[in-house]
Amino acid sequence: MPTWVGPVAVYMAQGFEATIVLALACSVASVVIGTILGVAMITELSLLRRAVRLYIELWRGLPLIVILFFVFFALPAVGLRLNALSAAGTGLSLWGSAVVADNVRGAIQSIPRSQFEGARALGLGWITTMRLVILPQAVRRLLPPTLNLLTSLIHGTSLAAQLGALELLESARRSIQRLVLDLGQPHSLPIFATVMIVFFAVCYPLILLSRRLERRLHV
């Protein structure tokens, strides 16, 4: 085995760890914030619904790289400075929460109206109806798109390299630069092939699981 493989593997393992942590943190933030916003979309408060709709349309309508650049390069103009990894996490969470919010809204509205009317007939309040009747049914419909979102966020972490964050892709790029300086050869083919294999190995099982859940939920 070439002597450069070991150090490069250790360095890329650090980048992979950052990729997974970033994707999981953004997924949790997206689900929590998106669920709250999605529920707010079906309230009777028209002003609140319009504000949430503006949030969804804004962050879903922008390319993800533009959102990351806005957070990292533009927000310091108003005194909000974030390091590269935090800026990437913020941008990914803004986009992800908008996606989840729209998914939650759609899942809730897909519940038969009779469920709402039955809960009202039992004297349940709006919050209790959502917590005990509607959301438990909506969660089943949300599982496949949530897994798809996690896959998209894992993919999106690679854009953090554009901000200089040390995730998997950036660790590969820096390793190639270091090998050029030390050995005069980049060894880019095996390094980038490794990046592709790692992303595929992580994301493909999630895709298969999402498809399986979709089939089961349509039975």
C-alpha cells in the first residue's frame, strides 16, 4: 500500500465525520422547525399563514448554494458572523425546514376531513386534535419524504466545501493539493472515487428504505 494512503484516509475520515454530523444536525433542525411551520400553515390566522408561505417560497425558490453564500458572505454585513461549518448548517436548515414545512402541510391536509370533524364532535380542542388525532396519522405519510430530505441534505453538505468547511469533499480536495506539493502527483482518481463510493454507500440505503416505505404506505 502506498505510504500516502494512510494519512489521506485519516484526514478524509475527519471530513466524513463532519459531513455526517452536519447532515444529522440539519435534519433535526429542519424537522423541528418545519413541523412547527407546517402546522402553522393550517391555522385560521391568515397573517401567520402568509408569513409562513413567504418563508417556504423564499428558501425553496433559491438555489442552495446561493443560500449558503448569503449566510456566509452577506450576513456579516449586519453583524452576524458564522464560521464556514455553522454557515453551511444554517443555510441547509433554512432550505430543509422550508421543504419539511410544505411536506407537513400537505400531509395534514391529506387527512380526511372527517377526522377533524370527529375530534371536534368529541369536544377536543385544536391543539389536542392535532396532537392526538391528526399528527400521528400524518407522520406515516411524512416518513418517505423525510428520508429523501436526509439524502438531499447529505448531498448538500458537499456545497459546504465552497465555504471552506472541512467536510468530506473539502478534505479530499485538500488532500490532493497536499499530495501535489509533497509528491508531485495528485492521485485525484482514487481520492475522488472514494468520495463517490462513500456518498453512494450512505445515501443509497436511505433511497431504498424510502421506496420500501412508499410501497408499504400505499398498500
